[in-house]
Amino acid sequence: MISEILGYMFVERLSLNEISLKMSMSVEQLKDRLRIMEQMGYLRKLDSDLSLSCNSCSSCKICHDSDLGSGQYTLTEKGSRLIKR
């Protein structure tokens, strides 16, 4: 499930809403999984001030959304290794 979520986020570049629909879970359940994945070292949540700036970001659909309050995540080296398998 971890590699599937990371693939949707960083390969297919889907929004949290799109990912939650594909995985048949609520956005809140997905956010819980993202928090766990962050604790496990697969993701890193960027500073909220940085996540509001889209100038240098290639992950347009993952950035801060006022309806979701999701913030922006970046893939760690550990997460990158997992999705390259």
C-alpha cells in the first residue's frame, strides 16, 4: 500500500482526492496514512510557508489545498527507493 500511494503521488501526480477515490478510502484516512509514512521516513512534509509557493515545484496537484489542508510533501531517499522497485 505504501508504494501504491507514493506512486500515485509522485509518479502519476494525483491529488489527495484522486488517490483516496482510487484506493476506496476517505481523504482523512489517506492523510492518516501519509502521517504514518512520514514517521516511517518515506515522505517529508515541507514547511507550510514553502508549500504555498508553486514557483519551483513540479508536483502541482500535491500542494496546499485549503479544502484539504494537506500541505506539500517531498519524497525521501527511502521513499524513492521503494517506488523504483
